[in-house]
Amino acid sequence: MSETQGFFADYLPKKIADKPHLVDDMAAVIVFDIAGAGSWTVNLKEAPGSVAEGSTSDSDCVVTCTEATFDKVLTNPNSAMMLFATGKLKVSDMQIGMKLGKVLG
């Protein structure tokens, strides 16, 4: 299992269960479309929050990048701004994007 797939399969669901306030903090449905790894829908709009494989058209924000770029973000969340500035990481809603550190870190 890649680092990206492990993040969505294991790490993030556990984090959401351990920190239910993320639903209130984020109040959004986020689709992560990771080329080379897959797509995931993270529902942080409705308690208790969830992570599901696949995407939905009913999202508040879409994050798009390659698996290599996402792995860089997972390794060093502070790199996200530079990756965004260089076009390697795309976020459809910057207001939600600015809060993603709470989810990724």
C-alpha cells in the first residue's frame, strides 16, 4: 500500500474518529483526486465524518495533484503552499484549502 493510500485507508479515518471537532472546524466535503493513486471523498460536513474511496460531484472543494506531490505534502505539510504556488497542487476553494493543514498534519 502506498503512503497516499495508507493515509486515506488508515490514518485519516482514525484521526477523524479521535478528533471529532474536525467536522466543526472544516464543515466541508473534500474530494482528493490523486493521479496515480485514486480518488477519495472526505466528508467533514456531517458528524461523525467519513472517508470513502471515489469522488462525488457534491463537494465543497477538490484537491488535485499527482501521487508524488501528495506524498510530499504528507511528509512535509508546510510544502503545500510552495506546491500550490508552482501549480503542482490544485485546490478549488482556497478558504477550505487554507484549513487543510488540520486534516493533513
